[in-house]
Amino acid sequence: MLYYTKFNTPLCEIIIVGNEDGVCNLHLNTGEGKRHFAISEEWVKDNEFFSDITSQVKEYFNGKRTAFNVILNPKGTDFQKKVWSELTKIAYGELRTYKDIANSVGSEKAVRAVGNANGKNPVPLFIPCHRVIGTNGKLTGFAHGLTAKEKLIHLERTVRIS
């Protein structure tokens, strides 16, 4: 059985889905981008189940948290999971290019595949795909819209937690 919760942040409404095995989806309901998400009738709304995770996300948006302590259970291919694992190594406030990630996973020519894996990341924020930019330094691709990506990068670049 999967549970879900919805709550508002300064960026947008967020929907989190998961169970005892971990979080399998985090949707940024920005109204932009290519990601469409629907709550299944089979899922059970349980705000209490996600109370700690919700608090962590709110702390992040309030500039009081730079890392999450969340069990993740995203669904994806082996290659996607390899890329997502590499993304978790990008520190708060830091940026990497798609080429950097391709090199890190040992597939230096797989820049587009890395971009596709980023686009399929089901748990953004927790797996920080927003921290990946084009080789030319431009913001490229974000399933929830470039405005959201820009705001997340700005948040992390301007808020320094001591």
C-alpha cells in the first residue's frame, strides 16, 4: 500500500508518495514543465506518516536544512539509478554539468542519457537533479520547469547555513 501527502512550500505545492520501504515519488506541482502527476485512488492520504519528511522539506525551503534524512525507493532502470546515486553526491549549493555526471558514471559519451535519467528522477530535491546544468553554464531541462530549477539553485546559492 502506498501513502501520500500534499503540502505547500514557498515554491509550490508538493506531493510525496511512499510507504515503509521509502519515498518513491516527490512531485513539485509548479504548473510548468513536462511532468504530469496524478494521485491514484488506491493511495491513502496520511499526513502523519510523512510528518518528519514534510518538516525536513519545509526546513529546506526556509533555509534551515542542506541535506535530507529520508529513505528513498525510486523506481528506475539500473542506469537511471546509477545516475541518481551520482546526483546525491552533489553538495548543497554546488552545480555539476551533464557531462560531469556522464564522466562520473563511466559513460562519458552518454550525456543525453544522463539528461534523460535526470528528467525521469521521481524524487527531485531528495535526489538533486536541479543541481545539474549544461556545459555552457545554462539551465537546461527540468521536469518541473526551468523557473523552479532557477529558484532552487538561487535558494541554495544565497542561503548559507552555518
